[in-house]
Amino acid sequence: TAGGGPVGVGTATAKSMVLNTVMVHLVGMLGTQIFWGANPRAPIGG
């Protein structure tokens, strides 16, 4: 629960957004390694 009024809510929101962005990228990198290994080339463009 965020405390401290609007400033506390803004701080909690910013921390949550940073954590969410980092976790999305880490999960994406892990998925790339699982499905494509160290060679994540897409067969696009010949």
C-alpha cells in the first residue's frame, strides 16, 4: 500500500514501472535463449 499522499503514490508507481520493464526484458531474453539459443535470427528478408 502506498502511503504519503500523491508523492508516495507516484513513487510507488515509478518503482513498479521500472521493475515491470526490467522483468519483461529479462523474460524476453530467457525465452529467446530457450527457443532459439544463441542464434536468434528470424527468417525474414531472404
